[in-house]
Amino acid sequence: MRVFIKWFLYFVFVLFIIGLSLFFGVLVGFKKQSAIRAFIPDSEETIKLPFQYTSNGHIKVLVRIGNKGKYYFILDSGAQSLIIDDFADQINKRLDWLMPSTDSNSSWSLHKMYKVNQIGLTSSLFYKSVRFKKTSRFTDTCDADIKGIVGINVMQGLKWKIDFDEQEIELAKDLGQFTFQRAIDTLKLSKNPWSNHLSVPFSSRNKDKVVYKHLLVDTGFNGTITISKPKKSNYFNDSIIYKGYATSGLSSSSLKETIFFAKEFKVGNSTFQGINVTAAPSSINALGLGFFKQFKSIVLDWENNLLLLERRVGAMDFVNSFLGVGFKFNNEVCYISAALKTDKKNLTEYLDCTVSTINGTAVRNRTDLCDLKLQNLEELNIDLITKEGRRKSITVKREKIF
């Protein structure tokens, strides 16, 4: 009996030491993550970076990595910084720590953290090597030049002004270094103390109820607003449905999304008219690029927890137009993965149908789909094969659904 107690106490002691080591390891990792700051030399001038959009509408910027050259990275205020695995294998890096991470979907994970010599935004950056490979969904849709993400742990050290009219980003140490041409909405944000995600309150009245959510400020989400949808009730008028994959962040999507409409809504202390809201049972709560692009520019300020919105002239229109269908590949076969349903139009019967041609062009692989540049087209003539094996042609036009 004494031998059993002795070994039991020894086992408990070992578990205690392991747990204590993990605790301090996680604590050090979080401190290292929070200590990372982008910085620029002492100057009264701002640094200006042109940006482009990916095929899915995400912002991408050129980042210089050591002496390797410049590469495109996604700008994502809803995630930590990282490098795609296969590219990380090609560059000089030094393992610094095992870092805990909390991303916009509130998932926790433990990743390797590397220090990478880099010129441009900072003298050095830390990146996580995560399961972020070429097979990741956003690199699988025409954007093979993307090498990683510039996220919160880099962005939080500077003020970021994103000018959507000029497609240019300005970096500065102080807000006073920026100039604005139009009226500014100043929104006070809250910050997650561990991950430094910024969030803003959103509210909208639906009949006798008020929808209230805290939304993550997420430049890695290409839609307007996404919210978690309860299973047994609806937030807004459920007259518009977009079934299937509709909008997404960089590493998540839902196959059971619904688009709702809020006639009047508030973000922070500012009131706006009309916006489409994507809801899904597993969705994050986020305010995305579809909202931000309606402004001339926005400024993200982690030091003062502020979001500045520079308005354009005239009324804003937050309601996006849709072609009504979305496409996806499975085993090198293109099929319709999302379809719109309204009182006047119902395309949901074509979900999962195989696509042969679009506007007369055979869609045999992802490159064919990329070359069509669907984001620029106003009308699609689609030849497809129904689930019953029949050939059929349909025409869909880009139009507002509200």
C-alpha cells in the first residue's frame, strides 16, 4: 500500500511539474505575441503601401522578406500573422517559441513561432507555422501568389489608414499624421485582452426585438456582416436566402448560410441604412470589407481602440449585388456550390449541378475559372448537367437582391 501511495504521489508531482511548465510556456508565448510591434523609423512622414484585391476580394500587400524579395500577403485584422507552410520552408527563419493562438473563430491552438528578418514594415516579424498550405481554400481560387497573412501582432503597433478609393495603405505612429477630405465617424472599440482582436457593437431593430452583437473588426472577411444564427429563431426578415457557400474569412466557411436584410442598423454610435447580413449556425460575429469599402477610407488604431470611418459624398449603399450563383471544384469537376432564392428568383434547384461552360468557355480546371474573372462580369450564360443527367442552359445576371 505504501509503495502504491509513493508512486501515486510521484505521478501527481510529475503532472504538476508538466502543467506548471505548460502554464509558464503559454504565458511567455502570449507575452511574446503581445510584445510584437511593427515600427517605422522616427519620421513625420507616413509610409504608403499600394494594395490589390484577391479574386475573393481580400486585401493583399507586398511584403519584403529579408533578401528573398517581395511577396503578397493578405491583410487580416482578424488573425495572427503567419506564413504558408511551403513558403516558410524556403526562407531563413529561427524558431523562437511555441506560441498559443486565438483567432477570430475563438479557436485556440499552439503553433511554432519563427523570427524572420524582414525589411519594409518592421526590422523583424514573428510568424506562426500553421496548417496553412497551398490547399487552403483562398489559395485554391486564383491566388497562388499569396504567401501568408499580415495580422494583428504586426498591425497593432501602428495606425493603419486603408484608402479604398486610392487603393493605398498609410502607416503612421500618430493619428495626427493622417489627413482626411470628408466627415469622420469615430467609433470606440473594445479589445480582447489576450488576442488583441478589436470589436465594435452592432444593433438593429426587427419588429419588436433588437438584435445586438459585438462584431470583430475583420479585414480578412470579404462580406459585410456575419453573425452566428440561432437554431430556432431568426434575427431579421427571412425573405432572401442564399443557400450554400456565400462569403467567408480566410480559413472558414459555412455550407448553411442565409442572407438577411437589416433596414436600419447602428455600428458603434453611428446609424446607417440597409445592409445584408450573412448568418450561419457556426459563423463568427464580424464586420468585414463589404462594410468598410463603402467608405473612402478607414483607420484602425489599436493603441486607442478606435475605428475611424471617412465618408464619401452622397448616400452610402451597403447592399451588395449578386450574380446569384457560386462555384466550387471537387476532384477537378466544377459545380454550382451556392444559389440564390428570392420571391422573384429561385436558383437553388441548380445546387450541385455540374458546370460544362460559362459564357461559351469550357471550365475544365481552376485556371479556366480564374481566367473568366467572374468578379468583373455582369451576366453569365451557364451550360450545366443537372443531377438527373440532363443538359440545360441558364442565364444569371448580377443584380441587387433587395
